[in-house]
Amino acid sequence: METGDSSDHEPQDDQVEFMKLVERVASLQLEIDYGLGKGDQHSLNLVALNRILKKPLDAKLSRIAADQSISDDNLKKMICSCVCDLQNRKNEKRERIRRETEIQAKMINQEQEARVVSICSDVHLGTKYAKKNDFYHWLESRRADEKVVLLGDILDCWIFSKYDDEEDLAERVIAEWTELCTALSRLHKQGTEIHYIPGNHDAFVFFIEMADLVPWCQKVMERSQEFET
């Protein structure tokens, strides 16, 4: 029956183990150099700890190097080269993290800016209660990267009483709508995204603007007189 010698190992396995030990010693030396460079008490405490951890590894590495006929000078050069390699990898990782962090920060800023939504409702332009100047000042101050949502009743199509003449009423509604449309057009040209959601008081202006259905709107508004207070 064949038996194997447990003491037999491949030379390449020894070399792999040796290089792992070199890298471990180099890593501890890198931490020691970093701690000495900082110089604060906490860092110096870590330096002392790393020196304690490194001491038995140095002894073991020296023994293995002697078995492999590696001189002390060559061993020091190997450790020094490994320290430089580890430092370069650390610097590359730090730079990669810095770039990724900058990219993520830019993306977050862009998302936050894209989320800026300005909302306004119930201005009721055409009524004596409307704060017309304040509204147009607010509208003109919107930025190109904002979304503007007009949430109903910006214009008031019910600006009449039972004594109003139909012709005069249509002119008043159209005049208010024209002024609003001009302001929104300027805002749109600068790149601002606009969403106009009509309310019950300004739903008819879209028919006036798009289909020129003034007579039809007048009749609808006549029917709304029953809501007059």
C-alpha cells in the first residue's frame, strides 16, 4: 500500500506562503509609517500595537528567507517594494472613491434641482380679491430648471354679475387670459416646464384660446349665474 509523506510540499506553495508573509509585514509597516506621520497620541498607540504584531512576523520571515537563501538586503528590498505597491493601491482606491463620491454628489444635486416644483393656485385673476402684481412677480422669478404647476383657478371666468354685458364680460375674460398667456409664454421660452391644471373657475379659458368658442363659453357662464353669491 502506498503512503504519502505529509512533509512533502510543492516549492511554489512555499513561495506563495512567503509572499503572503511579506505582504503582511509590509502592510503593518505601512500602518506604522502612517501613524508616525500623524503623530497624535492615538496614532502612536496604534504604532506601538502594530510593532508588537510585526515583531514575530519579522522573525518568521527572516527564518524563511534564510532557508531560501535570500539575503537580509534583498528581503528588505522586497518588503520596501511591497510597501510602495500597497501605498499605490491605497492611493488609487482613495482617488477612485473620491471620483465616485464627486459623481454621486453631482447626481444628487441634479436630482434635487430637478425636484424643485413651484405650485400656485386660486389666484382668481380678474376679481378684486386677486393679488395680481404679487402673482406676476412670483411667476417672473421662476428659474429655467424649475417646474411650475398652476393648480387651478388662476383665472376667474365667473367675474361678472347679472348686470354685466355679455360682450364686456368676454372682453374682460380674454384680456386677463391674454396677459396670463403672454407671461406663461415668456416663462416657457426660457425653459421652465409649466403644468396648468384648470379649476372650476378657469376651465373655459382653454376653449377660448384653442377653439375660439367665445359664444359657447358665454352661454356656459350665463348658466353659472345661479352660483352667484
